[in-house]
Amino acid sequence: MNLIYPNCPTITRTVNVGALTKVELIQELKKNSISMNEYAERLFASDYFTTSNTQYPVTTVELTVHNLGFPQGATISEIYARAEELGLGLCPLELGPFLRLQYLDQPEGHLEKPVRQHQAPYGSVTIASEELTEDDNFPKGFYLRCIEGRLWLRGYISDHQHIWQSDDHFIFLQK
């Protein structure tokens, strides 16, 4: 059965975003024992990453690439175009760390599954956000992961030809 959004399993969350500076966000991540990889640190350090002075709520929808209608996987531009057709929006980049701070019970994703090379890891959740630059060596955005009980906010790089797998999870804004 081919279940396409909105007639498919989703996880909806309301997330409060904003009202913290970059420095305050990093302090909160550390206080909650959340690790960041080098790509996440590069995103934080860049001028592309800004935070809102005021807090605002957003409603997010988590679903798989398959639930967007791609049982064989798709490129990021195909995924984003289909999400837009289905009434979903891209997330502000700052959602990543705020969602990580509010989603502290993420299940372990990779147990008894093989390591994926150059693919989204099992159990990870990629936050759909606008491309910041055409540079394929600059991080495209954030994803959340739990590895051996440790929570991560990670950045990732990919190019336009990269095929995301049908079971990869993305988070979009509910409009």
C-alpha cells in the first residue's frame, strides 16, 4: 500500500523557536549533553545561521521520503518540490537546535542495522531547510540522531545528485 501524506503515518510536534542567541543555544545544548559534529559547528559559526529575538511556535511534520510518494527514493529538490505540492513548508535553520532541545527522547536508530556510507543514518531525522549556498562542501542543514544513548545535533553535506532513501525521515513545517 502506498500511503502518501497526509494519509500516512506522521509525527507532529509543536516546537518553540527563538528567543536565544547562538551562544545561549550552545550553552543549552551542552547543559543537555547534546553533542555536535564539525558540520553542525560550522553552521553555528556561519553568518547563514541566525536566531530570532522573539519566541514563536511552529508545528512540524515528520514523515519518510516514501510517504512523499517516492518508494525508490529521490533527490532533495524532488523531495522539497513534492512537499510543497502537499502543503508542507521548509523549516527555518534555527529549528534544528530548538527541536533537538525539545526532543530528548529520540530512540536509538542504528541498533542491529548496517552502517550506511554517504547516506542518512538509520534513525536520523533530517530537518528540511532552504539551501544556504551552492557550495557542496558547506553543510546543507541539520539532522537529529541518537547514538548509543547520546543525543546529537549534526550537520550534513550532500550534492544535488544525492538520492535520499525511501525510509529516510524528514521534518517539514505544517502550513
